[in-house]
Amino acid sequence: MQQPSTASLIASIPKVELHLHLEGAVGHDVASKMRRRYEPDAVIEPPSAGFKDLETFLAVYDGICRYMRDAADFRDATWHALSRCAASNVRHVEMFFSPDAHKGVAYSEMLDGILDAFDAAKSEYGMSALLIPAHNRELGPEHGMAFLDKVLSDRRERVVGIGLDYAERPNPAPPFARMYERARAEGLRVTAHAGEDGPAEYVRDTVDLLGCRRIDHGYHIVDDPELVARCRDLDVLFTVCPTTTLSTTIWRDLSARDHAIRRMIDAGLRVSIATDDPGLFMTELNREYTLLAENFGLSEAKLREIALNGATHGWLSEEGKKDLLQRCAA
């Protein structure tokens, strides 16, 4: 019997997306539509598939945020992102968004638009979704407490945790320890970007001081073998994003033997594959799986194990997780 192609095999695997930024998932067509709504005569530049570094990327990301101004914009952007996920056989999504990047828009209005699209995706695709507001670490810890006040002031069932993003350097984890302690005490789950361009120490502090057992990126952990062993023992999940490593990290070649994601997998760390900002990097989850399968020589069993990591380490309730695992098995 003829074996299925890598592409058809990957397309058949039920997946979970745990590292997806709403604003970075906005494709060029949707971004152009939103901008022309407010600037009818705007000249729209053609999309670019790459960025020279994290700072260049964040400048474009902030540009998209300026044109998300009401609930309808948030609903349209979210629906677009979830539809792209559905095309990669994604059954569950945990989506970041950046409330403080949208000046003049009420937090409640953002939630209304996003959660409306979550409902539509559930109806159309049978896809479950949770939301993770993320604090811009560049704004500092004092602003972080104000951010947390905002999140706690409008608790919705599907807003399950907080994240910490934007430029790591020079914004390490320790100043945010009190914010994270309070978030955990209030019943919120916690994750943070660490080790994307920051050193292994940033990953260690995110685990030890912020109490995270889920790390977004984490690549520089490979520079600290002792930390690798600790995170393996703690069963920390790393949400790795292959395409974005080619623009925002020092690892610019997925075929290289020393690429961080390859070394993380080889070291036995638990990883989940994600797209990060698929609209800006012009990718989708099936492609991310294919990149790792072809460059790292991953077996079908390993691909399925990685996909299952997302289902078992997501933040659904126990009942929701049981339902998700059944849907993935089906």
C-alpha cells in the first residue's frame, strides 16, 4: 500500500494552537480592509515574508493594532484567524491579544468582538477557543499591575490567563513577579515569552519567579543543560514557532544540526508547534509541522506526540480537556 505523503499525513493530524497572537494573525487582505475603513486613500504596501529582527517585526505589529478600533474589527480579525486555524485541522486555540496596543478602545469592547468570533468558530468548525490577554513588558511592572486590574475587572469564562510579550531585552522577568503572584492568586493561568532573544537566565526566572509551567519560545534554554534537565523534570511546555525563529532569533537555518528547536526535541523537552504571527509571516500550522518534519526528520509517531502535547497541556477545564482529547482521537 502506498504511504501517505508528509503533507497529507500532517493535514490529517488534529492539532491545538497554543501560541497565536490575534494581531499578528491578521493577513494582508484583512489588514488592508481595516485600514481603508479609516483611511480610504491609503497606499497599501505589499506583504513581506520576513523581518530582520524582533524590533522590526514589532513595529509592523503595532501598525496593525492602530486599525483595530471597535468590536467589529476585533470580531473580523478573530474570525479570520480561527478560519485559518480550521484549515490546518486545529480543534482548539488559546489566543493571545495585546489590549494596551489598542489606544482608545475599551477593553470590554475588545472582548465582545473576540468572543463573538469564538462563538462563531464553535458553531462553524466545532473549534473551542480560550483567550489570553498579554502585557507589553516594555511598559514595565507598574503598568503591568494596571493591566492586571483591567483583566480582573471584566472576568469572562474564556479569559483564562495572562501572558508577557514584546521585547525581552532589557525587560527580564523579575520585576513582574508580584504581578504574576497576584494573577495566580486570582485563579489565572500564567505563561510568558522568554528565551526568544533573551538568554537562558530569562527562561529560568520565568519558571522560578513567575511560576510559569508554559513558556512561549524558550529557545535559549539550550545554552543551559542544567536548566534543560529541570524543565524536563517539571514537565514545562514550550510553544515553539519554527518560521519566526528565522527572523527573530540567532537560529536562521532550520536544517542546521544546532537549531534550538531540534535540540529541545532531542533533549526530551515537551514542545507544542505553533504559528505565532501567521498573518505577518505568511504561514499556517500545517506548514509549521511540515517544516519540522522535513528538516528534523520527525516520524509520524513524534508528530502525533507533539500534537497531543498541545491537547494535554492546554488550559481547558478537566471536562473540556476530556472532550478535546475525544475530538482529537475521533
